[in-house]
Amino acid sequence: MPIVSYESHELLIDALFLVETWHDADSVAVCKLRVDGYQVIDRPRPRPRDDTMDINHGGIVVVANPGVSLQQVDLGVNPSTFELLCVRVKSGSSSCVVVVTYRPGSKDITSTFFAELSDVLDRVATFVDPVYIVGDANIHSDVPDDPDTRRFNDDLVDHDFANRVTAATHDKGHSLDIVVTRDDLPAPPVDVLDLGLSDHRLLRWSAPLARETPVYTSSTTRPWYQLDAAAFRTALLSSQLGNPSLWTGLDVDQLAQLYDSEITAILDRLVPARTVQRRRRASDPWFDDDCRVAKRCVRLFERDVRKIRR
């Protein structure tokens, strides 16, 4: 998980769908992704006991770069034979629905699995958005005569879906991972990449989503952290504001104009204003008013520390 941000930039990946993540709800790696500005929706596998320190096998994490938004979709089902997380991925004015699944290979494939899979397919087959069903199915898709493979493919065909992965996705040579799309949409080419990080390969494909054009805004600001309070006080005393005899005969408007011009002139000498361009970014959903207050307090504290050090 710590290398997710690196890989997403190096491989030009906008959204990652990770399964068998072995994480918990409070995992540091997932929390750090959120702090670093990534959109994250996850589904850790529930532990049988809160006090166990065993590896929490399973788990699903969806990570998206800034500019790509994620929204969890409730399909109204909770399968018992595989893990499931459905998200809507939106970029610009377009979106798609991605159903992320993980079926443990340590469990036998039963009729219950196919019944629950068919139920999920029934629900997503009617979506207007393009639908992608991805993850680790632990079914040997490269063995067409296998009974489980035939039944899996038949279920997909019955719902007008097809698996687009044609190469081996595991160290042992089998094709266990899937990228399933609807038959009425162009089949995306799926790259199978060996990053050396797992016994499974990374599957990469393109979705026809329009990236939102970056919006830049100009703002004028001053480097207030560079303001020397002692120098500012000296400049005030030596200005017209420090000479009451100059105020005689001035009305309220003239006093306000004098104050504004003198303060501006002092600040222009001590902390000149500068115009900068910044890319406008949507605020993260978790960044609420409490976070803003905390951030403001931290900035004030850092400013006071700098003053003390000077």
C-alpha cells in the first residue's frame, strides 16, 4: 500500500482497484493515502475478534487521484461467498460504475457463489453508466473446459457481459483475475503487468472518461509569515499615523483614506504583495469545519514559534 501513489503516477493510472489488501479500518497506509489527497473507499474484511493480531486476509481498497471522484454504490446485497465493493468513478462530466470483487481461492466454488454472482449481475446490468466488474475471481478462465469456468462465462453471457482478460495473471500461469465489461461496448485492451510486488499481475485498461480541464485562479497575497512585528511597529510610529498633529481637520473619510494609504505603503515595503496562480481543487469530503479550525490553529501556532525563534 505505501507504493500505491508511486505506481499510479509512474504507470499513468487514475484509479486503482486493490483486492486482498490485508488491511483494517484503521490501517496507517490507507489513512495516509487520504491525508495525501487521494480519494479512498475501502472495505476491510471483518475480523472474527477485535483482539486478534492475525493477518486480516481479504479486503478491498479503491484509490483515485485528485480530480477523479469516487462514490460508493449500495447494490443492496451482501454476498457470503465473495467480497464486494461497488463504486461510481466520475471524471469531468462522465462516469462509470466499477464492481470490485474478491473470491478467496481457499474456498470451494459452490452453487451459492454462482447464485450470488448472478444476483449482482442482475442489479448492475440495468445501469446506464458503463459497468466494469474487476478483481480476483480465483476461477481458471484460461481453462475453458473447466466446469466452473463454463458456468462463470455462461452467467456473464446471460447478462450480456464478457471477460476481457486473455493472458495469465498469476505466477503459476493461470488467469484468475478479471476485467468484465458489457458486450455492447468496445472491448478495452487489458495490459497484464508484472510489477514484482505480488504473485498476481496488475491489470490496466482504459475507460472512456473525460478528464476535467484544470481551472486556474489568480490571487494576490502577501507573505505574512515574513512580517517583522518590530519593524512594522517602527514604521507605524514614523508614518503620518504616528503624528496626531497631521489629523487635525480631517473628516472620517479622509482619516480612513489616510489609514489605508499609510498601512498599504508600509506593507508594500515590508511584505510586498505578489500575484500567484493556483489550480482550483475540490475539497476532500472529510475536510470539514473542524479540520479548517484545526488547520488555522496550527498556522497560528507555527507563526508564534517563528516569532519566538527570531
